[in-house]
Amino acid sequence: MPAMTIRNIPDEIHRGLKARAASHGHSTEAEVRAILAAAIQPKAGMGTTLSAIWAPLATTADEDATIESARDRSPAKPLDLSE
């Protein structure tokens, strides 16, 4: 497996990496590998992300029917800008 050396890392970055690794129960090296792996993963599109967020709030067929039956189907009154 290839190895990599990263030089001249600022002290505050190194301290932050160590703290982040400790909070995740990893070594600093394992944390850096996880960060690099996450950085190259393909990102989910907006639709996929929104779908995942709203999925737990999906309505049932009965709820959909109730909403549809209560819906006002009359056309909207046009906006009067003459005043």
C-alpha cells in the first residue's frame, strides 16, 4: 500500500486533527485516512439528499386521500395590480 508524507502542517491543524481523531476513537493517521476517503467519495445530489431528509415524514395513502379530498380545487383569483 502506498505511503504519504505531508510536511509543514501548521501546529493548529495538527492539534485539530489529533483532537478530532481522539473524539472518533481513531489514531491521527486513521483519522486522516478517513478524511481523505470522505473527500473523494462521490457526493449525493440535492434530490437524493432532500429525499433522505424528508423520507421519515412521508404520508400514508389514507393521509394522501384525506388531503386530496379537503383540497380547494377552485382557480386562484388573479392578483389585481390596478390599485
